[in-house]
Amino acid sequence: MNLHEYQARELLKAAGIPVPDGQVATTPDEVESIAKELNGTVVVKAQVHAGGRGKAGGVKLAKDAAEAKAHASNILGMTIKGLTVDKVLVVPAADIATESYAGIIIDRSIQSVVMMVSPAGGVDIEEVAATTPEKIFKARIDSRYGLLPHQAMSLGFKLYDDVKQVRQAAFILRQLYVTFMQVGGSLIEINPLITTPDGAVLALDAKLGIDDNELERRPNIAQLRDLSAEDPHEVEAREAGLSYIKLDGNVGCCVNGAGLAMATMDLVKYYGGEPANFLDIGGSSNPDKVVTALKIIQSDDLVKCILFNIFGGITRCDDVAKGIVEATTQSPLDRPMVIRLTGTNEALGIEILKNAGFDALTDMDEAVEQAVKLAREAA
Ligand code: GDP
Ligand code: MN
């Protein structure tokens, strides 16, 4: 789950990290009155779950309330990376002397949480990593001890020469780690972490991703979820107990089991196609899940062919077959579909499909190759 900047910055603030005060607004008039109150240059910032808002025109400086209102009317309603902006954050503009980057990721290859800083902040960190990797500095964090004071100071010295600023940075980095652990984070970033001309170190942006598996024991974080900011199909899928992630390809995949779903996507690519989604209907026998899954896949216009890949274990082939028949009765298919069905109650499942006019294959390679071909022909 991703948080909005205005939510993430409150968590940083609660941990003692300095962030400028700010208020959220949903209309240009509200923005105008907030800007009037702030009485000076302000920044109007789109609140969407996407980075690069600045580049997309979603972050604008305004020298007075009238200009803030004008920016707000442009930003509210605009789309950034496919997401519609319905909220903006209004903050007093900070004077920037330097822009750095500070973030925490989970590096699975070394099974550790890693703190990263870079004096090349304010820009895309992926770009820094690609073009000037020597400007990124990392510290591996041992979860038994957390970010140690000497690690925080060393990283601080990679950003600043002035020891007063190094100390401020070290404090911020340690509190960033504390916040990351407290909220069950999967990623946290301050970009830019700035210095002002008078030497203060401030967080001007905040990005925070939460590991969904951590939400159950953190109701205070779970209630920050903004359903309106998420892909509606992903929301519907989650409510139905399906794992669904939308992608950009044209082969709509409906698979049972996360491992098989990954393997299916690999095979789609192997045969020269592109998957339209990851979708795991899970291991249960519930025709309703198939109905929801097919509905979600069919609502994606990019999908040119639907591929079912079911390996019946706990999931029974006859239940999936019933689900397919029921779903296609409720909303008739308007594009080709390839079904691969094997395992528990395979014969029964194939029989049910046959009676409803569907063919089913038992070989995965054959099914995927056929689906990729049909998608290509329909594109
Ligand atoms: P992002 O593009 O989504 O990462 O949004 P940011 O919040 O990081 O803003 C993008 C850029 O706008 C920053 O890197 C700054 O250069 C600039 N910016 C943001 N807030 C301020 C501010 O208060 N004062 C000034 N001068 N520039 C700002
Ligand atoms: Mn940023």
C-alpha cells in the first residue's frame, strides 16, 4: 500500500523530522485561502501515488494566493501516470541551498534493510543510479541494532561538510529508520532532503510504501489507505481475495497459484507476447472468484486474448470450469480465450467446458503459445 505525501510527512513529523507545515485542499478556492493565510510564496503539490510529479507539472511554486489558486485549478483534475489528482498539498515554499536524497529499501539479495543517501538529490534516483552510481552511498542495517550512530554520521558526511548539518542529517536518518520499522515499510524516501541558506536541514518530500502483510497488526496505518487513489480493478480484486496487478500487455492471464502465475507470465514472454496482468485466483475452490477474475480481465481493453492456466491441486478443475461457464453466461466473451486445465477432477472440468462449447488443453506450452498467437492476430 502506498501513502500520499501528506500522510507520509505527518509520520515523519511525528518522529521529529523537520518538515514544513502544510494543508491539504480539494478545490482552488481552498488553496487560495490557505495561501492567503500562509502569506508568502507557497508550493502547490499534486497528491497522487506517483513519483516525478514535479516533471509532470504537478508541483508549482506560487508567489501569492491568486497564483496558487490558478495553479490549483490546473493541477486538480490533471492526470499523472494515469492517476487523477483530486487533492493538493499547500506548503510554504522553502529556500533551497542544496538538494539531497535519503531513502531506505529492503535489499533481498543481502537479506537486509539498506539506508541510501546521495548528494545528487531532487532528481530521479534511478537516473543517478544509472548514470553516476558513485554518488550513491549505502549502509547495511543490522536489524538487531538498527541504524547505528556511527553509520548515520558517516552517511551524513557523504552529504555535508558542515558538522552541524551532518548531525541534523544523522538524526533525520535514524528517525527515518525508526519510522520505517514502526509502520512496516517496504520503501521510504525523502527526495529532496534540503538545506536552506541558513543551514537548516528539512524534508521537502516524503514517499512511503507499506508492506501489505504488515497492515493487519497496524490498524492506524491500514486506515490511511485511499481507495479512490488506487486502480479500481486492483481494489475489486483485493476485496474478492484475488491477487491482481495490472500490466501493459495484451494476454490476460488467469492462473491459480502465485508461482504458476509467474511461470505463465514468463512463458507468455518466451513466446513473444506480453502479459496484461498478474492474477492469482488462489488455491481455493470457489467459482465466484473465477467470475470476478474474468470480469476484471474482460474490463481491460488492452486484453486481446484471455489465458486460463489452472493446475488443479486443492483447486478443483470442475469448480474452475463452472466458474468459467457462469462468468461467460453473465457477461459473454467478446474476445478469444484459451484454457489449460489439468489436475484434480480434470476430466469432469473438461466435460463441463465441452458442454458449454469451450475447448480445453492440458499442455501449458501449447496453451500459452496459442494465446500469444491469438492476441497478436487480434491486435
Ligand atoms: P516529485 O517530483 O514528485 O518528487 O515532487 P517533489 O516534492 O520532490 O518536488 C519536485 C521539485 O520541486 C523538488 O525537487 C524541488 O526542486 C521543487 N520544490 C518542491 N518544494 C519546493 C519548495 O518549497 N521550494 C522550492 N524552491 N522548490 C521546491
Ligand atoms: Mn521528490
